[in-house]
Amino acid sequence: MDILSGVTLTKQCYDLLKVIIGNRDAVIINQAVGELREKITDLQMLNSELASLYHAEKQITMKLTDENAKIEMFASQSANYEMHKTPAGSIVYRSKLSANDEVNLHYLCAHCYQNRVISILQPTGGKTNYNGKIFSTSICHSCDSHYLMDYLGDYDIHIPSSCF
Ligand SMILES: [Zn+2]
């Protein structure tokens, strides 16, 4: 049923009421009363369907409103970051530099960034040998991605293994 069915049903109810009011024949009145009851039941079912549809639409609207707020928040936050290639070749996002903002320089996980999540990379304290060069590593605690970050020097067999 749709809203037009409701209009049609309402008109039919009105017509049946006119029959009931304008007749003195008990058989016709009883028949009209029976039909009117059926129409009222149909209207109640239609009302229930419309209430369910309204509730479902309201849920969708709330979900979309929430999603839109998250997108707007990400758009606002992401304006403060730019794509950056680390010395090891990893692609991350980093905070845009201002004149005296070296202290606040930090990096974001590129994977999470693509999913509109701001996740700051944390240093692991570990070092990784990559093609004979040693790089520091950082981790994203949201998605567990590891990134090779700063160049620390060439791999040297004289470096004690306890440094790694
Ligand atoms: Zn991540």
C-alpha cells in the first residue's frame, strides 16, 4: 500500500458513511458497516506500514547526518596535513610546518588517512635494515601498519647486534 491507497481508502470510508447515514434499509446499512470495518482495518494496516517506513527513514537520516559530521570533521582536520615521503620511501601524511612549529611535527598513517581516520604514527624504538640502510620504524596503533621512517645510517657489520 502507498499513500494514494490511503487517500482512496479514506474516500471509500466517507462514501460508506454516507450510505449508512442516508439509508433506512437495515440490510444495506449492515453491509455498509461491514465494509467500513474492513476499510478501517486496511487504514490501520496502512498507518502501521507508514509508521515503520517513517522510523526506517528517520534511522537512515540520523546515520547520514552522523556520517556527514564525521566527513566534515575529517575535512577540517586533514587540512592541516600534507602527503610526505619518508627517507625510506614510505608514504605518510605529516603536519604542515609553520615557522616555529618543529616541535609539533608528527606523522599520520596513510592507510587510515585514506579511510578518513586521523591516526598519529608512534615510534617503535626499533630499527630496520632496508637495502643496506638502517631506518627507524613507526607504527599505527589503529591498523597496525609499520612504516620505515628516518635514515639512521648505513648497515655496518661492526654495529653490535644489541643496538637492533
Ligand atoms: Zn593506520
